[in-house]
Amino acid sequence: MYHYRYPRGALTVDCVVFGLDEDDLKVLLIERDQAPFEGKWALPGGFVRLDETLEAAALRELGEETGLSRLYLEQLHAFSRVDRDPRERVVSVAFYSLVKLGDHRVQAATDARDAAWFPVHDVPTLAFDHEEILEVAIERLRQKLRHEPIGFELLPSKFTLSQLQRLYEIVLERSLDKRNFRKRVLAMDLLIETDEVQQDVAHRAARLYRFDEKKYQKLRKAGFSFDV
Amino acid sequence: MYHYRYPRGALTVDCVVFGLDEDDLKVLLIERDQAPFEGKWALPGGFVRLDETLEAAALRELGEETGLSRLYLEQLHAFSRVDRDPRERVVSVAFYSLVKLGDHRVQAATDARDAAWFPVHDVPTLAFDHEEILEVAIERLRQKLRHEPIGFELLPSKFTLSQLQRLYEIVLERSLDKRNFRKRVLAMDLLIETDEVQQDVAHRAARLYRFDEKKYQKLRKAGFSFDV
DNA sequence: CCAAAAGTGTTTCACGTACACCCATGC
DNA sequence: GCATGGGTGTACGTGAAACACTTTTGG
């Protein structure tokens, strides 16, 4: 048992993990196998330990609950409604994360019966205030995508311009002009044209590109802004 | 005494309060009168209670330590380095706040020997990781100012266009063209021209404007973006 | 009348946007 | 040969940026 002079709330992290498939932006949810909200779907997350940062806790929980690792992770917001957890006072710091869907086969683990991807606009009723967290995360992702080239985190490392465009259309929820999109995205000069093309498609194969991560980091350190 | 099965860290809030005077962006600091860092300057802040949200805690602490109230407040980031507090594990959620300097006479109170405004680029050595928090806050303020009309929170409710321009120049740290600035800021159509002019100036008195808060809220709800 | 800041328009250039057709490939 | 998506250029309009002088007021 641990003793304190004043009462203390608990501190958790919750992760909104985004992935992209052919036609949807997806979010990773787990089905809880413990009270409260046993059997309900929820964002992966859990308690923060004393010897780890919030970021480390988020990564650890994701590994434990879903098997995910090595992913883009960014702090979103702290949620602190007094009654957001029925057990006791719990403040949660939410993160959002972008993963390449193909790379990761998620699997339920600790604290979870199951883990699965849901279209962000078609999720079941969620535990706690997780629906609110999800909404905030979607909005933030949209904002971020407009101003920084982070979309690549959602795509395989080699991708076609059409895949990239589809990504923007799905996240921003509007259609974009193909020629203008290609002009802008090539003009920012952060794509490397590979000498490979798509395989196994029933039509003309598209050229594959890679994101120039190094160049981007250099520009970013030099204080740059993008706005796709 | 309070007992828990697992050890718990403490949770605090810290506030970066910005104000603007003639020639500087200022930040409000308090001189601590308790260990740790007794006698050092720090951001105002303190422990979060179980029956209040983080936002409420931030407002309460600001009131207690500095006498400030009714101000623009926004969550910044959670800071969680394991050793950021020498006593024990403390995670802090930082906020930033904008106040109209003229309106507020700050006064030291609870936990503080003194409270004072410092130019953001000329602060003493700060307690904890507060210098890092301040840097993040400045950067965030800059970003926000570029995309949303929040600068008015730093000015008296009636202000001249030159004051507004000076605000942008000070925060963004670059000079702006007077005519282009006036065009842009008037074009967004959120300023109300009053029939008053500056008083007691040793030159031609400038017209005073007010920010059209109601109109702005309407546009914002309709999903709008600005970019000054 | 001088100092100090207020106020005001035009031109130029870059970039966003709208828009339609031919090409390569697999079946 | 046909279906499917890949790939390409131009014209137009809007908005950002550069730029300098006159006006008003107080001292």
C-alpha cells in the first residue's frame, strides 16, 4: 500500500491509432475484458507508471494491447472531466498515432478480448469519454495534415501519387483535382521517384514514390512550413 | 492519509500567462517561497484537486497566486519527464493564457513571494522544466496567432490598428508592411470601427477599433479559417 | 513649422483553381 | 478492343507583396 497526505487521482494515457485502407480512415479499438465497461469497445490505453513518461506509457500500452510498435505518436490533449471514469478520478492524456496498415497485424492482448479496426465515422458506442477523444483526434489530424507532410505515415513506404491523393481526400473529406494535387505535392520537392511501378494491377501500373524523410527533417529544423 | 494499491504520481497545472506592453511580449512569473526551488522564479501553477478539471485548476491557481481572473486560457501540452520535479514524480499539464496588461494589476499571493512580468526572451533561470514549457508556449502562441484572431486578447478592448500591428510584429518577430497589414485585417471584417480616437498623444490621434467577438464566434461555428 | 505617427492605392507576381484528353496495361 | 486508372498543360483570377507620399495633430 502507498500512502499520501492528499488524495490523488489516477493518470492514464489513451491512444487514437489511425490507419488507412482502400476506402476509409480507420481507428484501432479494443474490446475491454475488465470492468468498467467490460465488453465495450474503447481506445487502447492504460495507467501511467512512475518511471515512464507519458509517451513511453502510450507506446508500452500499444505494444501490450495490440502488438503495435515503431509508430508515429503525438500528444493530443489531456481530458479531465471529473466523472469521466466511474471508478474514481482519472485524468487521461490522449495521443494520436499513425500506422501503415499493411505493416501491422494487430492482436488483442493484455486487458483486451479483441482488437479491431473501425471506420472512424462508424464506431460502436465507446467506453468513457472516448468518443469525444476520437472526435478531437480526427479534427487534429485534419489540421496537421493540412500543414505538415505527415500523411506518409499512413502509407506503405513506397506509394503512388493516387494513393497519396486518396489519403488526403479521405482525411479531409473532400475531393481534390488530380493535376493540381500532383503539381503541389511534387513542387514541395519531398518525394523521391523510384524506378519501380505498381505490381499486379489490371491497368497501367503507377510509378512508386518514397517520402524524403531526411530532407524533410532538415527543412523542418531550418524552420519551414508546408501547407498541402 | 490516503492509501492506494499502486504508487501514484502527483498532477499539477502550470500556466504561461502572456501579456503585451509597448515593446515586449511578457510572461508572468512568480517567485517561489517554498521548496523546492525556493526563491527561484517559476510559472504560476499548482496541484490539481480531485473535484476540478485541469482548466478549473489552472484558473484557480492563477487567481490564488496572481489575482488574475476572466482570461483566455488554452491547454498547451503535458510535460512528464520522470525527474522534472526533484521531490517525486509529477506530471504537469501546461496552459497558456492571454491577458490585457492594462486590466490586471498582478499581486503575489499563496505560495509566492512576488509576481512580476518579464520579457519572454529575458527571463531568469526558471524552476523545474519551466523554461522548456515557456519555449513551447511561445511557439504555440505564434502558430495560433497566424491562424486565428486571438491577438485581441492581448490588447485593450479598444485599440488602434498600429497597436494591433505592433502585436503581430512582436509575437511573430518580424516587421510587417503597414498598408498590407491594414488591408488584410480589415478584409477579414471582424473589426468594428468606433467613433473614438486615441487620447493624449503628441501627434495625430488614431481611430480606435473593437474586435467583433460575436461575429467571430458565428463564423467559427460555421467552420472557418483565418490566417492573418 | 516641425516632429510624429496616421492613413491611403496601385502594380506586380506567384500561386491556387478550373478544366479534358491521350496513354499504358491487363484481361 | 475495351475497361481502368495513369499521366499531363494551360488559361484565368485572386490574393500576397512591394512600394512612398500626404494628412493630421500637438508642441
